[in-house]
Amino acid sequence: MKFNGEQIILNEKTSLLEFLQREGYATDKIAVELNGEIVPRSKYASVTLKDADNLEVVCFVGGG
């Protein structure tokens, strides 16, 4: 799977939510694009990642 531009290997069947939590993301402060489409936060637990996927995660940063 390609994750934020880097190739990684998925060793087991993993939901998007499990992956994001394992990587340390606060799911209320990110946007996720999977294979070119934005994934609604409500779908994170039901989406299963595959080796052919392209996943991009963007963190929101406050400030001014």
C-alpha cells in the first residue's frame, strides 16, 4: 500500500480506523483520501485496506 507517498506492507487485514489509530492519528483532526476519494469519518471502521490502495492523510493545523 502507498501511504503518504511511501510504499508500506500490510501484514494483516486492517480497517482504516485500526490503521489510523495504530499510526497515532487523532481521527477528529484529519482528512483521509483513499484511492483519490475522500473517506467520511463515519466510514473509517468499515473500510478495509488493501495492498493496492493509495492512502493520503492530511492533518489540520490551527493558527493564524
